[in-house]
Amino acid sequence: MSNVLISTKKEIKKRSDILLKTFLYFSVFKFPLTIDEALKFCQYKTDSIQQEINYLVSKKLLFKIDSFYLPKNDKTWVDKRFKESISADKMLIKANKMSFFISQFPFVEAVLLSGSISKGVFKEDDDIDYFIITAPNRLWVSRTFLILFKKIFLLNSKKHFCVNYFVSSNALEIEEKNRFTATELTTLMPMTGNGIYNDFKNNNLWVYDFFPNFINNNKESIKVNNSILKSFLEYLLKGKFGTILEKYCMKITKSHQKNKFKKLKKSDFNLAFKGNKHTSKHHPDNHQVRVINLLNEKIIAFNKKYELSIPLEK
């Protein structure tokens, strides 16, 4: 009986270390988690994490404030989340209208929200980030229409119009498979589309390798009828001229990015500005690398302070 108890305690400690990494990841954003959220982003399969939560709280590795858990006893994190949650609710009204507007651009097949607003928070200096799925072989044409609109009519403001990630509907699987990307994909909010979001989910089942307890409760995005102008432009650009324009838009965009960000290392550039026939990613601040580096700094600090052995994130 005692051996079973010891084994159970060891197992709880082992799982607790893994779970703590989840809280450390979100601490990069000073984002406290509810127990349901922690379960969703936990990296081992389980029905409950209550034992591990209790263990971490007893060791003062986690603290409970209101209904949230966080690795630092700081109520300002909770206050911040409440405040930003209210802001997100307000911004969702604008995001919904803008999503419909974006859906009327040529070859846009689905619009999803990403970034902070998709996680239910929004700061004053945040952008509304859009993840856009386009028709095959017209991704760069579609992107160019949207970027030109932003530059000409919005004076290049990205506050409510940050279109930084495009994928083609015939290549929906995301190539980068890591904790950061899995977190972003599992928090996407479908806004407009017609069955494509379900296809997207089915093409990215690898996220369950990172978050085996994740349950996607998002409803399929709303079907939007095309405007006459969108239908006309798509008809006009569906043939040989559209194919030539597609190649030109891709070439000119990639050339501009290389010239503008030529100081970046090649490996960093390729990660921040992924561009091919099926994908366009524009993340000049290389947010993914920065987040993982900050996470690993926190892991190293926790391991040293509390004599833990939480593995670093790759």
C-alpha cells in the first residue's frame, strides 16, 4: 500500500512539473488561467488536474486568486485580465464587422481571429489579428488586394486590420508544429466561411500531440454570400491573367520583405516571413521566437529557485 502511495506521489509531482510549464508559458503574457483553461493546455492526457493544482499550490509554486491560478502571487495579473476581457468584448463587435468586410475581398474563403482577441483579452495597444484562408492559387492576389486597401484607405494602420497570416484552402496543414503554434491554432475564432474551418481543424490534428485534452467547441464560421463586385473580380482573375498576377504579387512581396528586413538572419527571416505558393506569414517582430525564449528564461529561473527539472521548450 505504501509503495502505491509513494508511486502516486511521485507521479503527481512528475505531472505537476509538466503542468507548471503550462502556467509559465502563459505567464509570459501575465495571463492567469482557470482550472478548465489549464486542463485544455495541459500536455498530458487526463480528466482532472485538481491533484496537481493542489500540489503546486501547497508548494507555493502556484497561487489562487479569485478563480484563477498563476505562478506569481500578483493580483494585478487578475485585474489586468478582467479589464482586458471587457475591452475584448467591445472590440469583438468591430472585429465581427471587419471580418465580414474582409470576406468580400477576392478569393477570401474564410476569416478567423487570432492573437490576443481570440484568447478573450485586448489591450489598448493591441491589433486585431486576422487569419485568412484563400482560394487555391490566388493567395497572393487576395493578400495584395487587402494590403493595398490597408495602405490606401487606412493609411497603413493595422489597429483593426492586421492581416498577417494567409493559407490556401488546398494546403491547410500548418508546417510549424510547436507549442506556440498549437496554442495559436487552438484559440482561433472562426468568423466567416463555409465549412472550411472544419477542414482546417481536420488538417491540423497534430495539435492534440501538444494538448491531448483540448476540446474544440468553436462553431463553424458563418457562410457569407459573395458581393457582385467580389464575384466579378474573381471571374476576371480566374484565368491566365490571374495566374500571371499571382506570380507577380508573390515575387514583388517577397522581394520587398527581403529588402526591408535584410538585417535579419536567414533562419529568423524564413520563420518570420514564410512565403510560398500556399502560405504567407508576416511576423516582423518574430513573436514566436521571442515567446519561446522568454518561456525558457522563466523555466531556467524556476528550476534554479525551486530545484525543479522542467524541460526547456524547443
